Amino acid sequence: MISLELWHFINYITYLLMQQSAQAVARLQRAQHALVRVVLQQHSRARSTPLMEQLHWLPIEWRIRFKLATLTYKALHTGRPPYFADFIQRHINPKSTRSSSSQLLFVPRHNLSFGSRAFRVSAPKVWNILPLHIRQLQSLSAFRHHLKTHYFQLAYPAFTNAP
């Protein structure tokens, strides 16, 4: 079983990643925009979103989801790290339906906003909204590839719908 200190540490790290503070995400996003201009040697006034699309970089919000989904995949398929795997439970439907093979995770109830940011709550939420074909992939590299493509299409809809 996991120690209480480690449990608090995991929840704290997940809270930092999944926090909904617009200020914190905006600061990280500004840093990412500055970095993309430096990498591509663009003027500081250059629009950074097209540059991020060019480099195929996900915005911070989507990178957080990508990391969380990847950790969830690893915990489900390898059982590692064990302290994450202990927090994830597959959803068991008492009735046999077509959705029983959908590989959904159980989302525990929570009362506080901090509780919604805990790994045991946020990971199943992010996982359950992934398309089934991505959740069913058997290799980590294929999962990461399809997941990034999926998130890229969601983050840059104008880019992916361009002629």
C-alpha cells in the first residue's frame, strides 16, 4: 500500500498539473510562446500560434492532458508506477452492454475543487473522453502518436481543417 506522504505528494503534483488557475496556465503559455519564437528565430511580435502549429507543439492545457493520459495508459497497461495504478479502477457495468468493452474508468465522487484535481479523479475523466480507438491501442508509442494527433486536431481546428 502507498504511504500517506507519497499519496499527498502525488495529489499535490497532479493538482499543480491540473489546476484550473487561468493565471498559472497563462504564464506557462506565455513562456511557451516565447520559447517557440526563440526556437524559430522569429521577432518578438510574431504570432506564436502558427509557429507552434509549425513545430507541432501542443498548447500547455493540451500538454497537461497528454501527460495525464500517458501516465494513465502506463498505469493501466504496465501497472507502473504502482502508486498511480493503485488509484485507477476500471468501470464495471453490472449489465452486459456493447459499452462494456469500452475500457472506461471509474470516476470517484468528490466534494471539493481540490478533490477534482487529484489523480484518482482527473485521470479517469481525461481517459474516459478519449476516443475508443485510442484507448484500445496496445503499444505506448502508438498510443502517444494517436493521442498527440487527436489533441493537435482539437487544439488547432483551423489548422487541421485547412484546404
